[in-house]
Amino acid sequence: MNKYLVIHMTDSSASPLPQADDQRMLDDWLEEGRADGRLGDGSPVAGPERAKSVAVRGGETLIADGPFPEFKEWFAGYDVLEAETIGEAARYMAKHPSALLGKVFILPVVPLPWEE
């Protein structure tokens, strides 16, 4: 099995989804993922108004509010899942409400260069 990081994004061009349908889809998605043993950690995240960015430059730690992206999308949450292929992961993620309400990015988790 391969591990994937899934990033849920909001999208202002998406169609609205009634809360009852959103909850039903999410419950079905969770049940399937838990039954298949593919679903790992995951959570929604706060908006940009509660976020911080951290950088170290010239030995100085810089902590700032944000990020405040200039685009209308925002990171709504994340999941870690396992699947044989990225296609299998994509088919599973197509059942998540985020696929209708926004976008879902699926990124293969890879080892660090010194771990290979």
C-alpha cells in the first residue's frame, strides 16, 4: 500500500451542498475508509485569520499572521490515506463532499532523500 496526503481546498465556483447531504456523504466516506483500513489521520483546519507563517532568515525566526492568499481557495482540511495506486485514492476521494464543494489534491508521500 502507498500513503497519500490529501489536501481539501475550498472553491468559490463550486455548487452549494445542503448540510444534510454533506454530512451523509462524509459519514458514508468515513465508514468506507475505516472498513477498508485505508483512512488515517485527518481533520478540518481553521481559516487564514487564525493561521501563522514561520520562517527563519539570517538566524532570526520570523512569525507572522497568515498566510493570506490572494486567491479565493483555502486549505479546508487534510487526510492521510493508503491505497494501492493514486487512481484508487482518487476514486475514493471522489466520494468526499470536498470533491463537490471544492477541490481535492492527492500527493504521494515519499521518503526523504537520505532515507532511500
